[in-house]
Amino acid sequence: LEQPAVFRMEEYEKLRGRLQPVYPLSEGLTTKMLQKAIRQALDEAELEKEFIRLLCEQGYTYLPLHTEDELIANLRSQLEELNHYHFSDTEWRQFFSDVIANPNEHIPEKTRKIQEDNVQVLHRDDGSSKNITLIDKKNIHNNRLQVLHQYEETAGGHDTRYDVTVLVNGLPLVHIELKRRGVAIREAFNQIKRYQRDSFWASSGLFEYVQIFVISNGTHTKEQGEGRNKTKKTSNSFEFTSFWADGNNKVIADLVDFTKTFFAKHTLLSILTRYCVFTSENLLLVMRPYQITATERILNRIEIANNYKNFGSIAGGGYIW
């Protein structure tokens, strides 16, 4: 809110009895309405603060940055660390403009770079070429996880502040929208839809790299892969959001428990690098928990059979239903 003029009592006494204008920005705003808005904002802020604290306890690094220049500078340093290479300023400008933030590329192309083409070519100043990895899929714990909140985007259709974002090697790959307890999580989903429409594409379009969305009101928490298809109901519909669950398919809805499981570094990096399916329709689908559990058990069975040379035997086989 823009604040009205404030007068000392003796100044206001001089104005009494005169015709006074109605302050248009607060007309009709009662004290009760204002108290409710403040209470909701504080509730969401506390939920956000606790969520970030849990992430930091699990090894995430908190970044107090809010602008695109800071985001790009961090991205450069993270990719340099991951690839053990220092970009010259010329190399970085070329790589960023041609590969990372190519204005002719949008969500499908950026998603493909994370899911399928995670190694990109840098043309060096000396004329040689070097492979630059955006996300390490072979050794997933080489990837660095950072968290930021209240990132500001002012170049879109509307000025926006995003709740919480997880960066992987400096790229925003997971976005979290929080609402206070008691508010339907569909409101968080609708908020993300507005971001997709109004601002994720803005500036350098780095938020078009987001692969997974998480929505929560503290009590109920769901996840969803990035996906777009304007002609039919798809993974970008609320009906395609999914509760997370444990190995026994027991739903984990509370934000605290969800954070300790879904956002465990090994789990999140495994989902991003192994358990997302990028379809021929350019939709990114996150495998359901029971599918991930089944896949991991199959892979574990294969590894055991290989280690003990049990190929072709009953001990080396199995089935999933």
C-alpha cells in the first residue's frame, strides 16, 4: 500500500471542519481487512522461513540475492566450479547468449538441455572447443544446490516476487509456491500459472528452466513437472499435480515431512536427472513415487545379479506389479 500523509495532532486540529479528500487507495479498506491481510502475510512468511531453514539443514546453501544480475553472476561461478574451468568475459557472454539464454529458445528447448542435452559446447577464445556440463547426470552429487527467496522480476507483464526457488548449478530448476495453512493449495497452483504467463519468460528467461513445481499450504503439499500443451488438459493442469509418498506408497503431505524426503539432496537430484520423462509432445512428466520405487528395485536387482553372476537363474530375476 502507498501510505497516506500523517499529521501530528496539533496539525490535524487545523484541518478539522474543512472539506477533506478521500484517500482513494484505502477507501473501503477496514481495519479488520487490513489485520487479516497482515496476518496472512506473516503466516506465509513464517512458513517460508521454516522451509528454507529445513533446506539449509539438509545441505542447501542460502543465497540472499534478488536481481537478475546477481542470478547471472552466480550462474557463471557455479558452472565454472562444476566444470573446473574459468570463462573469459568474452566466452561467458557468448555462451550465455547463445546457449543459456538464447532468445529463440523457450521452455521445450531449455527443458531438453536439462533432460537430454546437458552437455553444451563452448567456443573458446583460442578457437578450440570445450564441453560444458549444465547438470552432472553421472555423478549427481557433483551438482550444487542453492536456495533463494523473494526473487524479484520487474520486466514481465507484472512485477512479481517468487516465494522460494532451488538452483542447481545456478539454474532455477525447482520452484516452490507457499500459501498459509487453511488456504487451498489450488491458489498456489494458480499463482504459478500466472508466473508462467506473465514473468517466467521475462528478462533472460532463466526461470523457463524450471523443471518441477511444488505447491503447499503447510498441511498439503504436491509436486508437478513442467509441461505445456494449449490444446488439451495435460501435466500443466491441477489434476496432474501429485502427492509424494514413501516406499510403501504412504502419502507424505505435510510440508516438513515432504521437505525431509522429496528435498533430500540425493532424492531431488535423482528425480531431476533420472526420473523425469520428456515426451515427444514436449511435456515433462515426473515419475510417480511408486514408479520410482519400482524402477529402483529393478535396478538394484540387476546390480545384485551382476555382482553375484546370477544371470539366467531364478535368483537373478524378479517381477514388479
